[in-house]
Amino acid sequence: MSDETDGRRSMWIGVCCGLTVAIIWSSWSVATRVAMTQALGPADVTFLRFGVSGLLLWPVLARQGLGLRKSGWLRSIVMLAGAGLPFMLVASTGTRFAPASHLATLMIGMNPIFVALLSALLYGERLARLQMLGLMAVVAGVGSIGGHALLMNRASGVWRGDLLFLLGSLLFASYTLAQRRSGLSSWQTTALVSVTSGLIFTPIYFGFLQPRLLSAPVADVIVQVLAQGIGVAILGLFFYAEATRRLGATRAAVFGSLAPALSVVLSIPFLGESPSQTVLLGVGLVTVGVLMVVSGKKPPPSPSPRSTL
């Protein structure tokens, strides 16, 4: 099998991983919205995310180790902050001030933009013209999906949540670049984030917060275990790491922009919502933009200062 055939096969595997991530993230968005309207709170969702995933993935970390010598302390810290407990705290705090729809629009939808900016700033990576047009289409599509709520729903304190969502997007973009250059396997990075975050948050959750798990309906807890602890924390991070390894940081990140669009589609049967024509236009723009970014060939990077990230 030729190198060209191997490369094409790897690319299509990466595309499948990216699409899987988009489906998982959109399901997580809907599941989180459902949890916030039921008996569970942000702290409970955070514990289920890292407690369950950390418990299931600790054998991976015990077998493969932390990988600090290979990835370096700085990249490890960036990965932990970008996809672990700090990221979740920023996201959950943002939902106290702004609607959950802003989370999908700003934190997930804008992630590829931050990845592209950081890649250009730190590594001198450039995008082809078709890919730049694709990113513009993604931004326009994300704006069509959530722009009305962002511009018109400017109640007191909403801007604080929006800023936190943008910070969360920047954190996850940093994780994307650090994971890409860590040299660790997809399972190892996923286990590193989940186990470490679980060990840190579990004593905080039971010692200083007010757990609602014991009083919540069992069915609600099971749904969140599947969505948060297994779906997002394990499968989502693993497939995202695989997509990043096979496609590159920007191409992998742009699949996340499909999540707000898929959330709109999933909200029809599960939440009874009826999207407007503007929202449907946004779904189409995001889809076309993702195809343009993935299909475009990246030019060679320009010289830039070496980065330790």
C-alpha cells in the first residue's frame, strides 16, 4: 500500500472521528440543558464527568504512566487546564449568567477560530484560501444560529457568561495544540485529563459542595453518566485526539462547529424546539464551511519562533 493511499485512509478515518466528536458534543449540549432543568446542578454534572471517566480510565494511566517526560510539564498543565477541571468550571460558571445556547455558539462554535489564531501565532501555520473562506462561512453560520440571542438577550450579567464561554473556547484550543504535540497516545491524554481532574474534584465535591446525586432520580443520573462520564469525557476526547492526530489541529477543531448545528437538529425531537429559517441557514453555512476547511490543502508553514506549547 502506497504512502498516498495510507495518507488518504488516515484522512478519512480522521474525518469519521471528527464527525463522531460533533455528534457526541451536540448530544452533550442537549443533555446538559436537560440536566440544568432537572434535579442536577453544574457541580453534579462535573463530578459525573470526571468521576466516572477517571474511575474507568485509571488502568490506562497505571499501565502507560503520566507521560510527563515525553510531553513535558508545560504541555501537560495546558492539557489539564484546557480540557479538565478548569475548563469545566469556566463553562459551568458561564451558564449561571448566560443561556446554554450561548455555550454552544461561543465556546464550541468559535473553537476552530482560536485554534487557527494560536497555530499562526505560535507555529506560523497558514491556511489555504479555500480554508479561510470555510472558516468565514463557519463564523457566519454560527452567528446565524446564535446571533439573535447573543445580540438581543443582553440582560444584566449575560456578557459575563459570554466572556467565560470565550475563555473556555480559548482553553480548549490550547488543549488541542498541546495534545497534538505532546507525543502521547489518544488514550493516554484522555486518561491524563480524566483521572487527574477526578482526583482533584472528588474531595472538593463531597467536602465543600452540596451533592444532589443521592436525591436525584436514578434515570436522570444514568443519562448524565452516559452523556458526561462516558460520552464526552472518554469517547469525545479520544475521538477528538484521533482527529487532531490525523487531520491537524485546525481541521479537527472545525468539526466542533457542527455541534451547534446538530444541537439544533436534536433539539427538535428531544426539546420540542422549532428552528427559524435563519437558524437553518446557519446550519447550512456551518456544514459547507466545515467541508471547505477539511478539503482544502494547507500551505507550508512560514518561519516562526519556536514555541514550547
